[in-house]
Amino acid sequence: MTAIRRAYIIPRLMQTPSLPLPDKIDPWRLAAESGRLEGTLALAALPRLAAVLDHLNGAVSVSLVAGIDHQGIRSITGGLRTVIELTCQRCLEPLPWPLDVTVNLGLVRNEAAAHRLPDEYEPLLVAEGFIRVADLVEDELLLALPQIPRHVDVQECEANDYRAPSSEPAPNTEPVQPFATLASLLPSKRSH
Ligand SMILES: [Zn+2]
């Protein structure tokens, strides 16, 4: 009996050469073709996000894959990473804020389909045609912004000459001031 020769299948390279991010995608077609979106977008190219930031330096790195899951749902999943600069609402000093956003979008063509979507997905309503990649990325980043950005440790604020008032109100009674307008920036289709 001859020894069984094992055939080792060399996996294809996981990393395909990265192409620049397209300006627009047809998400349904991207899912059908198991396409990828890899690249970076300048924060300055995201006007709704820019409206709430002090500085527009930097970029967001985009790493998304489209496909069809085992339930037959067309999806765009992956992650977005960036560091934005907000203003601490306690000491009013700059506050670098890392955003590491997990994206789990399920494509739907109408509201009814959005309601049927499993909970693990957030609906992306696209009847047909193209959407701008920048819009998709910007929506996800806006949803991930903190309502009241503050240094995690009050000592960091005190290092910036912040002095706590003698009777600091309980955190949940603080007014949601500058970021209360955020909801109005978000697309209504996400308020499911
Ligand atoms: Zn602070």
C-alpha cells in the first residue's frame, strides 16, 4: 500500500492588492460580487461629521466586506477606525477620541424589509442604484459619537485647570447640550 500523499492546498492570498475607495457603490451588486471596500477617507470629506469637530486633520480607515450571509441577507460588514478631536464638555479642552466602529449593515429595499431584518443587522435602505461611500461611512461615524464627550478621568480635566463645582449634579441630570443636535444630522432611515 502506497503512502497517502496529502495534498496541501495553499490558500490564496487573503489580501488582494488594495484599490482606492470608489466614490460610489451599488451595494446590491457589491454584495452579489462579495466585494471589498478598503482604504482611507479624509475626515474633511465628511461635512456632517466636520460640523461637530474642532479639527479635521486625519482620516478614517475603512475595511468593509460585502456578501450574502447564510440567511440570504445581503450585508456590508467590517470596521471603521479613526481618531477625531472633540472638546471635553467638562474642562473644554481638546479631547482626542478614538473611534473603532463595527459595521453590520443589512441591505433592504423598503421599510417592511427593514423590520424583518434580524437584530444583528442595522438596515441600510437602498431601493436600487448607487450610494456614496462617504455617506455610508459618515452615517456610521455619527452614530458612534459620544453624547457628552469628556475625559474619562476627572483628574485629566483638573490638570487642565478644571475645578469641580461644590455640588456637581449627578451625571444623568447634566444637560445634553452641544451634541443634542446630532440626532437631527442622522438619516431618518436609521431611526428604526
Ligand atoms: Zn476634560
